Amino acid sequence: MKNFWRVIIYLVWAVILLPMHLFAQLQNGMVRNPDQVSVSAYDGISTTNPDVGALKNVYIINTAHRSRVRQTGKITKVQFYMHSKPPSIRSFHLVIWRKNGANFNRVAQQNILSLLKASQVNTIVLPVAMPAQEGDYIGFSYTSLGLLPGFFLTKINISDGGYFSIVEPAATNYNWTAQLPLHGYIPFRVYMQAPHIIHTGDSYPSGFPAHNSFINNDIANAITTTFPYKVQASLDWIGQNMGGNAHTTADIAARFTEDVIKLKPKFVVIDGGGNDIAQGKSRQEFIGHWTSMLNACAANNIVPVVMLIPPFTSSTNVQAQTIDEWNNALKNLLVNYPASIKVDVREAIGQYRPGGDAGNLWDIKSQYNLDGVHLNEQGYTVVADLIVAAIKAKSGASENIIIDQNKQLPENAPGAVSVISLPKPYPNPVTDILTIHLNDSFNSAYQVMDLNGRLIKEQKLTGNVSNINMSGLASSIYLVKVISGKGVTIYKVIMR
């Protein structure tokens, strides 16, 4: 009986309270959790024997990919290990650096010497919050009266981990890569307020190959090309990209507590399964890992945005059939999680493979295909648009109603205006002319908007059948708002 009432309470939250809550927050700005969470030093804090810090004055930058800042905002707290605190030290600055072409600019620094304690992991609330953005580099400097008696800081040994200088660097256009190699990095874990959204999964959210998220070792820097960046920019949200290259659902589930739950987001976009199929994992394993992650979301009031496995041109026919089968199994699983948001990108980016099953979408469309597995930036933009539209549709935000391509919201939905029962606009996706039907053409009009609600074009309608010329629009997802004397309907339309 106790479990029965837990299920009832969860269903009420997921089906009634959550959509109303999201609607209000998306209209007025999503309120983030107040918790301070880690945004750097993915490898954690090292407390092994010290091996840095004997020189008189030292200036250091960490450049290891996994050491970089993963979120934009204000740094409120820093955590690192200090083996000892030599009495001759006169300053100890935490420093934030930002790439400027091939060189670096100093964004902020703060002297925290008076707050340091020896022989422990220091957790310091900064007297003044420090600005940083995704991709920034963490460094530090200290000055002293003379050579120190021994090492007092510990580094993680890794090639291309960082650089150091014994001469104070210029604040702008400083060439750190021309300085002495550190052969490792000093793990400084910095904290910010919890993000709105986390993106976890495999190389898709990571942004490979143009970009690798800052939980990966390999350096590739093109943050703005990734769909997590585009989703956050569109929603005006703060997020962290936790995509792991080549990760299976077992890998994603294993780090889900650290990479999602402990970061306290409101939403998490989860992508995974393609590497399971490529590595010969079973559907039972796949569904088991997804169940684990969805249960964790439900237990922590995090809305899961579930990406079905996308098409892969490089897949065999058998693998492509497996993708379809596993996606059907995942959709069936999601029935048990009414708070979840499903995103299926196959219709938008997939195309028919000759010789395959009837109506298949096994291959990536040529305009989006990069290497048979991954997408180019245009393709990732389409993915981002689909995710944003799905989140907004869940909440009923953006002009009261968004009508899904496959269903309409009930007339008495929260925040709804009256819904007209009309044939869906066609074709959808569209390349030039979109045809719409009206029951009542009196005083009717249409508006075409982007996903941010910006008006692109509008015109009055005459007759019960009208054509909208979409040919001048860029490939993306648009909202087509049809207004008549009997009500308003908004459709999601994909422009190829």
C-alpha cells in the first residue's frame, strides 16, 4: 500500500503539477537549484605526495582538457589540496584565464592566502565571486620571500597538462604555450550555482569531432558547434556538457550520480545506445541501464529528456534494424515515466536506405552527415531545435500551445486556448510550399516564428486551403501559428 501511494503521488507530480510548474518557469525564467556544484577538475582532487612549489615565485596555468571550466557563471568556491603552507609565502592567487586566439587573457584573480590551511583539502568560499565561462582555464600563482623548503602542492601527471613561469605573465595576449611545460596539472575544483540542464551521453552531446566536452582527454575546442551549447543559448539556460566519447549506456549509467544527480539540474538530456549496438551489447543491458537512469531522475525530481538512438549511415542493415527495435523498447519503457520528454531525431535527420526495411530512416541525410556516425554543425543545430521544441511542448510554453506533429493537446489543457481540429500542415518536413487547411477563413492569418518566438513572417489568409512560401527560410524548426475566428493552433514544422 505504501508503494501504491508513492506511485500515485509521482503520477500526480509528473502529469499535472510538473507541466504547470514548467509552464510558469519557462514563461518567467527557470529557477535553478541554489546548490553550489563542481564545474571543473573532472579527475577530482589529488592528495598524494606533493611535487610542485619549491621555487620562489611561480605562475601556473592548467591546460589539461579535463581540468577546464564546464559551466558559465560566477565561481563561488574553490577546493584543492595543500600539503603545507610555507611561512615565507606572501601571496597566493586563484586565477582564471581565457583563450584569445593562440594566446590568453586573464579574466579574474583573487588572493586567498589568508584562507589557506595546511595538510588538508581546502574548501574556500571566495570573498568575491569570480566570473568564468565554459572553456576557461584555471591557474594560480604564489610569491614568496625566497626559495621554499620543499614542495607543497600535488599535480596529476598528464602530458599537455599545463605550463609555468617564474616571471609574472602579462594580463592580456600572454603566450602560455611558450612557457615551461608542467607535465601535469594542479587540480583546482571550482564551484558555481547548479545549472538548469545537464547533457550526458556519448560523443553526440560531446560534439565530436569538432569539440570534445571537458570530461574527455583529447583536446578539441569548438563549444558553439555542439547541440548542448545551442540548446542552452536558445532557452537562455546555464548547463554542463558531460558527453563521453565512445561511452556505452553502462558507462553513462555508472557516472550518472556524479555527472548528473550531484550537479542538481532541473533537466537532463540523455543520449546513449549507439555504442552498445556497435559493441554487441544486449537489449536487456541497454534497457537496464536506461531504467537505472530514469529511476534516478524520478527520485531526484529531474526531468529526463530522452534521445532515441539516431540513424547511423555507417551501420549495417542488421545494426540499423537493432536501432529500430531498441528505440521501440525504449519508447515502451518511457510509458512508465510520464515526466520524461522523448526526442526522436530520425525523421528530421534520417533518410531512406535502399535495400533496407520499408520506410526506414537508417542513413543520415547528406546535408547533415559528417562521417557516417556524427553530424556537422548544421545537423547538430537541427537536434538542438528538436530538444528545445520538446521541452517547450512539455510545459505548454511558447504561445500557450504547441501542437506536436503526431497529436494535439486537449482543449482543456492548462493555459490552452481553443484548439481547432484541422488536417496537419503538409508536407512536413517542407522544402518550399507549406499547405494549411482552415475550417473558417474569416479574419484568419498565419505567423511563422522561430523557437524563441521571434516573428519571421505573417500574412492574412483567404479560402479554406492556403499555401505558405517557406523557401527563403534556413533549415531549422519553426512554429507556424494559424489564427481564425474559432481559435489558435501552433504547429512545429521542419524546414529542410
